[in-house]
Amino acid sequence: QKEVEQDPGPLSVPEGAIVSLNCTYSNSAFQYFMWYRQYSRKGPELLMYTYSSGNKEDGRFTAQVDKSSKYISLFIRDSQPSDSATYLCAMSDNYGQNFVFGPGTRLSVLP
Amino acid sequence: DGGITQSPKYLFRKEGQNVTLSCEQNLNHDAMYWYRQDPGQGLRLIYYSQIVNDFQKGDIAEGYSVSREKKESFPLTVTSAQKNPTAFYLCASSIAAGGSPLHFGNGTRLTVT
């Protein structure tokens, strides 16, 4: 079993839709959870950063962490064509030396 | 503007040649990292450094070497011993505190023929 699982997509949605992106993980030592957005031929850009379980909202983006289920989600409201990118989940333990990334989900938002 | 600069953006080399990828940061971050990204795979850690003149191997260090002579700079050399060097290479940095998020450069696409 891989340490982090993420549906690679591609996921296509119409403009304005709510998008749900998810990752599952197996290592209960993970405490910090991140979502990155990566455009083609660019480096990943940090979108959301959360610690332990709970929700965090930033504009159209909401990150959820459920440590009991080892499941994290990113919701995008009112999706825009500019949201078309690959979304990577990442997580690390308390020591911050063990970052693990999902393979990424490719999202296309169609006008 | 603070950030991480990787150069060049694209690099082409013949098989058997060593090549060095540049990474410079002006974020005053202590920790720096090199990752390799291949299609359909998560980022894989090559090397990381938490302090000047010290670095540790990551999961796929074979065929790569690094140096950390200055806080701002963490160059990666892809040697001829790396069996499959064609990939997208990403440099990142973070505050060295546990759990701090990584900030990435825009990558170097290396093609070896």
C-alpha cells in the first residue's frame, strides 16, 4: 500500500461547480497537511496548510482533515477555468523531515 | 520579491555527461530540498539540507550529488551514474521548524539523450 493515495483523474467539471479533491494516507504520525496547485511546467504553489484535524477556509478553498479516517479533502467553490491545474496533497510528521506527496489530481474546469 | 530561483528552465545533455542544476533562495530559509517529479508519480526526495555544510540523502539519492556552501544556494549535480536522469527537478525550501510547508521554485526540465 502506498503511503499516500490520490485519484489521478483527470477530473473535468463545468465552470461554477464545486470540486472535491481527496487523499488518503496510512501513516498516523502525519500531523501537517498541505495542498499545492501546480500549473503545467511550473513548480507547486502552496494553497492550504493545516495542522491536525479540522477545517480551514481561504476564499473559495476549504481544506478538511479527518485524522481518524486518515482522509483529507480540498473543496473549491465556484470553480473557474483558471483553477485548471494539477493538485497535490502533501503531509509531514512533527519533525518536518518526512514530507510525502500524493501523485496529484489533474483538474480541468470547462468554460 | 522573495522566492526560489531555479536555472536553467530547460537543459539538454548527452548521456555520460554530468550536469549541475542551480537553486538559489532569498527567503532566509534554513532548509533546502531537491525533488524529482515524473509523470504519474508523487514528488520523490533526492537530497535535503537543514544547515550549511550538512546534507542528507533522500529516497533516490543514487547518481546525484549536492553541496551547501552558502545558506542561499543548494546546487544539484546529476552524474553519469544516474540511470534515468530525464525528469522535472524541483528545488524547495522551508523554515527548519518541524512541519513548516515547503516553498518551491519553478523547476528545471532535464532531458538526456
